[in-house]
Amino acid sequence: MSIWDQFFSWAAVPGHIAYTIIAISYLLTNIFWLRLAAVVGIGFEIVYFLISGSAVWPSIAWDSAFILINLVQLGILLRDRFSLKLSDDQKAFIKPIVGDLDKAQVAQLLRTAEWRTLPAGTVMTVEAEPVRELTFICQGQTEVRVKDQLVAHIGAGAFVGDVSFATGVTATATVTTDEAVRVLAFDQEKLKTLCKRDEQIAHALYRRIGGGLADKMRVATGRL
Ligand SMILES: Nc1ncnc2c1ncn2[C@@H]1O[C@@H]2COP(=O)(O)O[C@H]2[C@H]1O
């Protein structure tokens, strides 16, 4: 049989399906759908090996191992996805941070954080002291003081502690709540560990922090 006859034969159909799905999986950025596509694609590849009469047992054994690895990871992702229980308010608050992360990644991200309501007058960071948390303000207003001078007010949608999180330095300002403030407080250490493990989460978070710092700079220079 010529190469073309082989390529267009019925026996090659599962192979074409397998490699098309695997190629599509390379284009996916959502880890859940990527793994699912990989399992389906590799499954078709095994069928292809079996019906094409060229059962290559070492390849089938390796394919089975790849499917098993992906199924275990899919199980973990599904467990994380189902563990995510958020009110509509909470979903709206975190939307700017999580972007288009998978639900399982959002659940992992939220495991490093705590929802809190801080009463008026709460000191969130003290200038020149270490910062333990990266705090995202969901509702309410805070004041930012440097050397006891008021330099800014920051509110919903902004981070407090972003400079120390990104650079590892002590607090550049003292931040105090002006009123009751609803926050999502991330443990910096846990968050850094998660960012090392998952580049997509790190990318989404640092993009948001970068955008927030640019906004703060624009406000600060606009006042000059
Ligand atoms: N000029 C400013 N405008 C807005 N926010 C600021 C300003 N200076 C400091 N901050 C915030 O105050 C925080 C104090 O802790 P960090 O230095 O980690 O991160 C700082 C910023 O989140």
C-alpha cells in the first residue's frame, strides 16, 4: 500500500482523530481542558495502534501511563473545582485578580487567603516593618501615610502590601482603614509557594499587581 493509501485508509481514521485532538490540546491554555483533551487524544491513539494491526506494546504501555497520570491530575482538579463555593459578591470581588484562571486554580488561590472585615482604624501595614499579607480590598477605603504625611487613599480593587510582595522589602507606608473594609488577605509565604508551583496563577496575579502599581503611580505623579 502506498503512503497516500495508508494515510487515507479507514484504519488511519482513529490515528487522525488522536493526533488532531492532541494537536488541539497543545493550543489549550486551560489546564483542565488540556488534560481532558490529552486523555481523549491518547485514548484514540491506543485504539489506532490496536486496529491498525501494528500494536506497539511499549507505546501502548506508555500511553496508558500518560492517561493514568492525566486522570489522577484531573481528579485533583475536579476535587478543587467542586470545593470552590463562592457567593455572587465574592465572585465579583475576585474577578479582577483571577482573570480567566480555571475554577480549580481559583480554589487553590483562595486556600492561601482569608476573607475578613476590618473595622475602621485598623492598621494594615506599618512603614518600615515586615508585611505578612498581601491584602486585596473588596469594599471600603484606606489611607496611606508616609512619614506621617497622607499620600493616598486606596479602595476597592487595589492591593495593600503589593510592593513588599513583589520586591521583598519592608512596608513603604502605613496603611489604615478609614471605615469598615472588606478584604481578601493572602498569606504572602503560601502565595509565593503557590506561584512557584503554578505559572498561570503567578502570571495572573503579577499582571494584576503590576497594573495596580501603575495605577498608583499615575495617581501619585498626577498630583505633582
Ligand atoms: N503612593 C502610594 N499610593 C498608593 N498606595 C501606596 C503608596 N505607597 C504605598 N502604598 C501602599 O502601601 C503599602 C505598604 O506596604 P507595601 O510597601 O508592601 O505596599 C504598599 C502599597 O500597597
